[in-house]
Amino acid sequence: MISSSATPVRGAPPFGILKMLCEKVKGLPKLVPTAKKTSPLAGFCCNSMELMKDITADVDVWETWDQRLNVLILHNISDIYPLITQGKFGLIRLVQLLEHLVRDRKVDKGLLDGKLRHIIDSIDRYTTFSGPFLY
């Protein structure tokens, strides 16, 4: 379960696959590590609007964030395992950012589909293969 120090995701996620990712993150086993201040996701710890305050046009948001997400969400499933974390600096922050991109900045949800599926596959494999070590 997500640490109480993490800000809950506001409202309902804007579309099915993001909702699925949100549920998987909320349902991470308790022994999944808690992210530290130095985690790759720590930079997303502030308000998502704050992260995009310098991008005034919604059409420019995807050009900026697609590149950043491609660096973060690597091609090999096992390379994503370090992101599978809980707490204030954990994966919930990425979910909140993705939700903001779609709901508030009007990024076409289809553009995120592959990235979201990749994260979900990573969570599934991580919790399946690491299961005995997590409990």
C-alpha cells in the first residue's frame, strides 16, 4: 500500500490504462522498497503543474515530456525495476504526472499507451518474480 506520506491521486484517472497503472501502484506489496530522496522519481515530487509551469502551450508539453519519459522508462523491463517503489518519492508521483499530462495539459492519451503498458508489465514481472523475496 502507498505510504500515507504520498499525496493521493486526485479524482478518477482519465482513462482505463492509467487507472490500471494507478491501481497497480496503490496495490504494491508492502515490502516493495520505499523510494529515497535520491530516487529517479524524486524530481516529480512537487506539484505536476509546477513541473510544467514554463511550458505555456499544451501542444508543446508532449514534445518536452516525451523525451524525459523515454529516458526514464527504458526498453528493458528489468531496467524499470528501480522505479517500482512506494512512498513520497515513489511511482505514485509518475502516475500523478501522467494523469496531469492527459487531464490538464490535453496530451493525447494514446501517446502514453505504450509507456503505460511497459510500466505495468514491469510491475507485474517485478512482483511475480520478486514475490518470494518481498514477503
